[in-house]
Amino acid sequence: MISDEQMAEAASLDERVAEYIRALRTRFEAHLEQRFGANPSFDRVLESYLESFDDAADLDGRVSITASTGMPVECPPPEDIADRMKMSTLIYCTMAPNLKDR
């Protein structure tokens, strides 16, 4: 049986993950503007990437989308957030620390 404390901890983690995703989306939008802002079709590019980000099934999908544009990924992510990521995302984050400095 799940205790009230465990339920509260899970809800709190869900809130922290949601906040991490909101912050990631904000950083992603700024990155796209910096990277593609001079493109005459920027509005369509922005809309397409943000739609893909929003439609991603989970945090891993969102991190993969941001990384595909060369956006630095927070490595390592906050520990409790990392617990919600799949191993492939954590491996990417660990194996590509040089992307932080792009």
C-alpha cells in the first residue's frame, strides 16, 4: 500500500519535473530564436519545433528534441529529475558534456 507520504513525495516530484520541463521549453525557445532567428521562415521553424517539444511523450523525448538542435543539455540534470529520465538520455548527457559549452 502506498502511504500518504509517498503520494505527497511523488506529487512533489511530478511538480518539479513539470517545472523543469517549463524551464527547458523557455530555454529551448530562446535557443531557437538565437539559432534560427535570422531565417525568413523563423516563425514556421519555431512553431514546428515547439509543437514537437510539446507533443513529446515524456521528458526524454523533449531532451532529445532540444539536443537535436545543438542546444546545451543540463548535465547532469538535477538528481531527482534524473530519476525520471531513461538511461539513454542520461548516457547522452554523460557522454556529451562538451555540448554544455556550445
